[in-house]
Amino acid sequence: MSSYSRQQLEAYLQTIDVKDVNVLDIGNSQQDLKRRLKVFEPKKYVGLDLETPHEGEQSDIITDMNYPIEFI
């Protein structure tokens, strides 16, 4: 069973409409954002994560957030 906080987050996500905007989803592989939102119709979607989940305390992605990510 999920924690109360997780249940509340999932209930909140079901109220969100994402339409005609660019979406950068960091850490997207384990719980697909597209299926968790009320409406998911982005202009462009980029998901960043490891191919397989890891164990331990290591970081998934190390990047410079000043580096421009282009949405084509």
C-alpha cells in the first residue's frame, strides 16, 4: 500500500491538464507521467532517466541545468 503522501500526490496529478506546452520529465522511467495526468497532450515531451532502475544512493542524472535543452 502506498503512503498517504503518495496517494495524495496521485490524486492531485489526476486533476492536471497538460496541453500545448513543452515537458521535460526528469526521472521518468519508473512511473510514467503520461498515464498519471488527467490530460497529457504536450507540444513536445522529453523524458530523462536510466534505462534500468538503480539501487543505492547514486544520482540518476548529472547535468548542467544551464545547458539548453532544445525542443524541436
